[in-house]
Amino acid sequence: MRVQLENDTVRVRIDEEELGELLGNIALLGSTAFGKAFVMRYSVDATDAVTCTLEGNAHEWRLKVPMSELSALESRLPSKDGLVFDIPGHDTVATTVRFDVDVKDSLRRRRS
């Protein structure tokens, strides 16, 4: 799992194996160390809810992605078109979540 943060956007890119784990109700866990200053921990989980949610704080957060959306994404692989969610903010601009499956990984899997 790769996570990118830019302005008001969180981009999560996974491979097909990780997508399979999510669809099997296994959360994806990751962390990023910012030198000696702090560590940011994050997880991605599938949910039965119909909306994507983001919970936690700056040091530890959890993204919950609707299972129905993950299943639909799996059915159209390989595809450059991932999932996009807008999560409302507290008196701020919405946070955009871009959730993609690595197309190169998908193509490699199909060639094998």
C-alpha cells in the first residue's frame, strides 16, 4: 500500500493482492516515519456502509471504504479509473480520497 498526501487529497494505491485482502475483511496497515519527529500510522478497512469515512487524528487514522465500491472496482480491473470520495471537513474544504489499484500490477498478473 502506498499513501500520498497532497493539499486536501489523500491518495491510496494498492495492488490486487491487497484488494483481495480488503474484500476478505482483512485491514491493510501502514506507517510512515517522519525522521525522529513522529510516526504516522494508518489503516484501510472495508465497511458495509455506503459512504467512505476517515477517522482518527494526524498520527493515527483509518480509512473505511465501502465493500460494494471495492467489489465494483475489482470487477473492472485492470483499470486506471479508481474510486474517488469527497469527505466533508469541519468548516474547511472537503478531503478528497483517491483509491486506486496499481494498473501495472494488474497487467502483470494477467500476463502470468
